[in-house]
Amino acid sequence: MLNTDLISLICGELESGTSRALHHEYRTRDDVDCRKGLLSLALTSKAFLEPALNVLWRKISSVEPLLSILPDIMILDGKKTILEQITPSSWDRLHYYARKVREFEEQDSSNVHESVYATLGQSKPIFPNLVELRPGLQISTNSLIFFLTSSISNVSIPWPIRMPSNTHDLGPSLALLASRNPGLKYLSISFVAVSGISSSLRCFRNLRTLVLGRLPQYEPDYVQILASLDDLTSLTLTLPRDDIFQYGSIQNGFPSLERLSITGFTLNLRGFLNVVSSSILRDLSLRWEEPPALVADAFSVTNTLGRFSSLQELIIENATSLLVDDFNRRSDYWALFMPLLQLNQLRSLTYSSPLVLTDELTAKIALSWPHIVKIYFNAAEWLEVPPVSSLAHFVRGCQNLRALRCPIRVNVPTGTAPPEPTLFMHPLRFFNCGKNDDVSDPACLALALHQLFPGLRSVTGDGDGWEEVEAILKSYNFILAQDRRFD
């Protein structure tokens, strides 16, 4: 006989596939087979019955499975509904399964009449042990009260995320959620009007993760309330163009914020960053809603970043156009980037604006980030591009670097000696040339890259010839592996 723990472990191994089977858009045959397999276990063995049912009912995407338990389901306006009184024995059976549900992620409730939620939740919450709640817009607006229970810690409203809807106001629903579940840990609100949002957010004193999409309307104390959430460690939000927030009244804001993803316009991006605690923030994603008309405007934002001494991951997007609009503004593009060199704890950088990259400036970049693991320069055009030999600065200065996207001159002049070989196994494994150019001599480029990064395995670029470069590198790696084997 298998013991209970082992049986639960076996059923748990099928949980991820069982959950994916609920998503009709991207589930696989294996996912469906996981669900069928658990059902077969539950039906054929008493030992597996409870553990299998626990996994099968842990996550559901509609209340429709509960309706299948009831004997007297009617069709009204083409949708399933409950018109007869539910008998005590049917209630017992329904609650037996409902207590097993931990995650409700609404995918398709088009077959369920809205009156069903009030019937199922008339005496107590529909799923009394629910932990994660992601209801659709209809439930979020009209029927949320029938799902709220004290065990919920994670809520996303509405779900799935759709385009903005100005015809629904989730303000009353959020206020209800705040009164019933003030201890919430995770909250996501996306693309809908939410009246009184500041008052409701003030109630979630234990909130640790908050995701806020673009709202049709903002209140003046919106940022002030966010800054007062002492336990907030992760925040994602979009700010409007208008200057309506009270930044000057915020003191010691965001005391626990470690991860920030923010989209907006220069004025509010700068104002928001100035009130974030500089010693705690580790990950920052910074995106302009539209590229600023002047590089100086973007600089006023990036110039605030140097004070974030603990920053480890940084993404900057849309600070300027991806294309170079004036090749004479070299100093402006470099000035925009230069404050980032103060971030000596940086582990990962993604930067989408054009740059001047000479050999000298490449050296300055490499020496600034001794702990860097990933660098992605994602601009579509470049003011100047360094030779392949400039990558030697990353060998010396960035000895933890594993992934690099950087423009180089891919065609080495005839007669140029290859770089000096690196005498240790540098960890770089992926290189992408950020400049669209064809490789005329793949063997020469492959040799140069191998000399610098003997462990390099994957190289890509937008021009022709990169497949040949990678094939040659793989042959070098094979020879190295054979040499180590014989040694």
C-alpha cells in the first residue's frame, strides 16, 4: 500500500498540467491527459480519491463544475441557472467540492446566468477556502461579494486583462474588497474606472504586491496613498501626463519598495522617482508612454537614478526614439546614459536608446559594472560602433557577464591580428550583435570571439553569416571539451 504522503506527491506532480488544461487557448494534449489521469485515479482507487480530487478542484475557471453536481439545473436565456430550491443533501455535496477550491481564475462563464452567484453564495462564500481570486468584469462589478472570504490573499480585478472599459466602475467593488479583506497581500487592477481608489487602497495595510494599469481618472492623493503602504515591496503602475499629484507632501515614502515598474511621462516619472526610497530599490523598469520631444527631458529623469545605490536590475525604454534623429547630438545621447554608470551594484541592464560606443567609452561602461550578468543595448541605430576587439573590456571588467547584446563592427579588416586569448573560462555564453550588418568573413569573426570568450556558445545577429559564425564556435567548443577530457 502507498502511504498518504506519497499518494499526495504523485497527484501533485500532475497539478501544473491539470491547471493548464483549463486554458483552452494554449493547453496541450498532455495537459488534458493529466486531468483525465487524475480523474481516473480518483474513480478507481479509494486511496487516491481525496488527493486526486484535491488537485482536480484546487483551481477552476468557472462555477459551472459546481452546477454539474446539482440535479435541477435549468436553461434561462441560453444560460444555466438554478430555479428550484437546493436540497440539504445537494448543499452538502456542493460544499464538499467547493471547500477544495483554492484558486478561481475565470476564463469562460458565458454559459452561466448571473443569478447563479447569488444563489450559490446566499449563506456563505461560494469557495470558503479560496486563496487566489481572478474574476471577470461581470463578477468583479456585480457579484464579487459572493466570492469574498477571509482566506483570500491574492486578487486581480478584472480578469482576464482587457482593453480599457469606461462603462464599468469598480470603485464600489474595490471598497467592498477593502472592507472584507484588508489583509490582502497581492492586488492587481487593470484598465477600468475605479472611483475612490485612494480611499480603498489606504485600507490594504499589509499589501506587498500592487499592479495598477492605466486608469481613466486619477485622484490628487493617489501617489501619496501608495507611498504610505509600509509593507509594499513590488509596484507596477502607469501614470498620466497631467501634473496632479502631491509629491511635495511625501516624506519617507515607499519604505519597503524593492521592485518598481513604472510607465508615464517625464514630469510624473521624475516626480515619482524623487520620492522613492533610494537605499531599498533593487529592480526598476522605467518606460516613457511616448518618447520625450527633447533628450534633455529624458535626462532629467535618468539623472535621478544615480542615488539608487542598491539597484541591481534596470530596464529603460522609450526615453528617446530607437532611431537616431540627429547624428550631431552625440553628447546628448551619452549624457542621457552616463548617470547609469554610477550604479556599481547593477546585475542586469536593458537600454533601448541609441549611444555613441567608441572603444574608450566601452571601456568606461565595462569598468563601471563589476557585478553585471546581462547587458542588452536594444537601439535600432547607433551613432558610432566599436571594433570587435573592444569586447575585451568586458572580459576584464565584467567577469560575471553571461549575456551581452552590443553593437560591434563585424567585419575585421584584412591583416588584423586576433585579440589576445583569454586565459580563463569567461562565463559569457550568449552574444547578440545589436547592429544590422552582414558578416563577410565568419571564420575571422568566430576566431576573435572565441579568443575573447572561450566558453561562448550562442551568437546571433540581424545580418547574414551569423549561423556560420555560431557553427564555427561550436566546433571550437567541441575541441576544447575534448582537450579537457584528455587532460
